[in-house]
Amino acid sequence: MTPHAKVRQDEQTANTGLWAAIVLIATLFGFVLGYSVSTRTGVEPGYFDAPEAGGYGVAPTAAPGMTEELRKHYEGLMK
């Protein structure tokens, strides 16, 4: 192997290592940023147990305080 080829191979190895480090740091930074945003704006505990969360399998007739007219409207939609 010529000295020039050896230098070029060393540069490519260094570039590969640099890019791997950049990708790793960017991934970790993105995870930490996303986690910190999620902890500040996350879903309140108990939200998915609430009857108002109708998109999660809760029947709309189970909502407390629902008027009779609204209940009939929802029942009509299910037919």
C-alpha cells in the first residue's frame, strides 16, 4: 500500500467515525429533547379512563351529564 493510499484510508476511517459520532449525538439529543417536551405537555393521568375519551373504545352513552337528545344522536350514528 502506498503512503498516499494509507493516508486516504485513514481519512476515510476518521470521516466514518466522525459521522457515526454526529449521528449518535443527534439521536441522543433528539431523544432528550422529545422526552423533556413530553414530560411537560404529556397526557394527564387518568385521561384514557375518562368516558369523554370516546375514541378509545368507550361508548358515548356512558358519558355523565349527556343530554337525552345528544344520547339519541349518538345512538343513531351507531346504527
